Amino acid sequence: MVESVELSGTTPHFRYRRPPAGLYVDSQRDNKAFAYTDAHILLSVDNGRTWQHRAAFADAGHITFSHIMANGNVLFATEAALYLSTDDLATWAPITVQDRDGAEYRPHTPQNPARPGWYFHSLSGVNSWDIDGEEMVVWGNYCNVIGGAAPVNIYYSVDGGRTVRIAYTFGRCPYRGDDGSPGGGPEGTPLGDPDNPVRARHVHTVAYNPVEDAFYACTGDSDRPEGLECHWLRGTYDRGRDAWDWQVIVSDHLNTRYKSGGITFVDGRCYWISDANGPEPHDRGVFCCAPEDIADPASHTLLFNPGVESGNMIVQDGVFLASHCAPASPLNTGIIVSLDGGRTWAQHDLAELGRRSPCRFHHRNSEGWFRVDLRSEWVTPAEVLFIKPLHAE
């Protein structure tokens, strides 16, 4: 049994702590948390105080995604393999993804077996929603940076992770075939849908708006001669037909607010944070608008401009948490916070944590703590951080 040891600090707006070294707490939900070490996977039912369920898992150090279902199932993935446990990690089974027609969707054979591609890694920590009394998991893979080249997909499950299917596959990019390198290259094995002209490097966020019963996804990253890669898509799901309809609602340059992340809907309004970079001037900040105005920048409200790029944000119960992308920030570990629904803002440098990019913000657990990845550069997993707003004490 692994006991948790808290290392704490305080700012004027929140407390923060880290789990013990060697334990990567990858996801949480209510009182449960899923973690891994170099050789084991673990599950806690008391917010990480103790880890009652533990099992050997040879590829634990390669886990890139996990999600705890409302029914207790744990869906988790290594780079190119997906697993489900329905019994608190006593057993688990591989999940074979189905394509849009219901056929088996198998990962490609990698040029370098050590870099099979990040098929299932998500940059967002919020990947499921209660829709008409049933949980629906929908997420896109943030890939083609490290770990090898991968096709860019949006996945979904409506049955507790037992069946995972593809909701959308982006087009084949001529610059990111699998050549064995960390992010792919033009000489590699082509990946993606050759018939889809909508191309992207990876998915930044998928979010759900219950007012419209619609999903939104945004992607990055580049401006290419063949077309732009920063898109916003709107998708609707027909449960009776198990079918999706996705439409691109806007595509724009990498230095605009549409290179973004952290999409969240509150009372029907859309909130997001800009990850704009590339040529100046940069169109940055936390924005909001009505969903029908997403493609109209003149209708957007700028709530706060942190002055640096960021593609990571969560909004829950009036609390906004976002972060700085470390390579572009004057801060070591920059946290952006609003405790009053976006009316006032602050930024804090958790400098003692080193130069880190916080991402994958998970909803607060039953004790009020948000869970956050800390990444070296902007994508390599390093440590985990927990944040608790002071007004939640």
C-alpha cells in the first residue's frame, strides 16, 4: 500500500501540493484517483491518502491517458494500446477501437517500435459528460510532438468504455508521416484519412455544450501551403443511429485566438484561452462568446490577457484555472486564476516547482482539489500538482 505525502504551498488565491515522488496520479474523479509507478497501476478510493488497489503492469511507465468513469470503470492507455478495468484493477482487458463503420481500427505498424505514436493521449483532463442520464466520453489525441507520429482522431464511448469508436479522423498531413522520429516527417508512412482535406497536427480540446447538445473541438498547429491547421469543429451525435455530423465552423492562422484550448461551456456561453504564437502580433487571452458567434471575433469578450500563449484551462463553480506555456513564459510555473467567474484575475509563479507547463486540469475531487499535470517544455510528463482554491476551504 502506498501512502500519500503532501508537499504544500500557498498563494493568496489557492493552496497547492504534490504527491510523493515516484507516484504519478494520472486522473481523479470524486473520491477516486488512478496512478502509476514504473511497474504498477494503482487506484485510490480516499483521494490518494492510501492506494488500496494495486496491480503489476509492465507498460505502466508508458501510460499516456486515463479516465475514471462514473460507474467506477477505469479506461487507460499506453501510447497505442487502450485498456479497460471494470473491477478496481483486479483485471483489465485490451480494447480494440472501432472505426466509423464498426470495423476494427488497428494502430499502424511503427517504423520505430519505441515510438508507436500517441494514439490516445489527451491534453484536456475533462473528457466526459452526463448526457440524458448517461455518461459519454469524447476526446481527441494530442500527438505528433513526441512518442512518434500518429493519426489525429476524435474518439468516443457511450457504454462505460467497453466500446470505443472513432467519431472523426482528420486528413493525411504530408509533413507528419511515421519516419521513426518523435513527431513524424514528410518521408514517413502516411497517416490519417486521405479523403479528408481538414488536416491538423493534433487535437487541443473537445468540449460539450448541453444547451445545444453539441460538441466542439479545436486543433493546432501550423500554417501550411496546403492549408491551415487551426480549426474549430462543431459535432452532433445521433444516439439512435450511433452516427456523428461534424462541421468546421472556423479555420485561422496560428497567431490568432483560434489556436486555442480549454474550451468550456457555462450557462450556454463558450469560454476558451488562446495559444497563439508564430508571427506577431499575437491574438491572446481568455475569451467568451455565444456559441453562434465563435466565428465572429467582433462578438467576443476578452476577459483577461496573460500576455503569453496557453492552451490549457478549466472552469468549475466560478473558478477559472489556466497556465503559462513554459517555453514562452517569463515565469517558471505560471498559474492563471480567477475565483469570481472571470471578473478579476491573478497570475502566480510557483517557481520552486521548476520550469513547467501545467496542463490536463481535472475537475476538483470530493475534497476540493483540482489535479494538474506538470510538463517539462510543454508536453513531456514530469510531475503532478494539486490546487485548491482558498474560498473552497
